[in-house]
Amino acid sequence: SGTFLRGFNSDVSILHNSSSPHAVGAFNQAYMEYLFKQCTAEPLTSRLVSVNHPLPLTDQQAIEIKTILSVLASLFLLIPLCYIPGAFVVFVVKERMSKSKHLQLVSGVE
């Protein structure tokens, strides 16, 4: 194992992407690895490794995710299915507007 050359005492602000849940840990690990390499005698070969495992979802979070996915799935299924009967209704509406069936009945066409 290596020996430490010097110590640091510095205040640091880590700017991170708040939309990513693992950003703080990743940026903190990158900064700590930088400090570790500054303190060791062999900065090219030394590495500081951190392992980040997210916590499992709570029951409430799992229910919220399932609810959102269910609503989206129902919307993606129901909206396209509304166009199928709409295609058949076009003929009925055109017939009512033009009264072509009534004209055929009056003129005796069977």
C-alpha cells in the first residue's frame, strides 16, 4: 500500500445535476479520488473505488409508479381505439347528410 504525502483541509462545493439521483455520489467520489491521488506517492496507479447502490422503493413509491404506468397504458390503448368506430361513423353521417338511402327508397330501388 502507498504512503500519504500530504493532507488537505479545504471546503468544497459540489455542483451536481439534481435530476439524477446518483449525481451527488458520483461527483463526490470523483472529487475524493482526486484528493486521494494528490495524497499518494503513485498518482497514476492509485485508485479510490466507491460502490453506490440505490435504496429499494418504498411501498408508496411502488404504488405511485404502478398507478402512473397504468394511466399511461390505458391512455395509449383507449385513444387509438376511439378511431376505429370513428371510421365507420363517417359513412353513417354522410348518408344522413345526403339522404341517399331515403332517395333510393322513395324512387323504388331495392
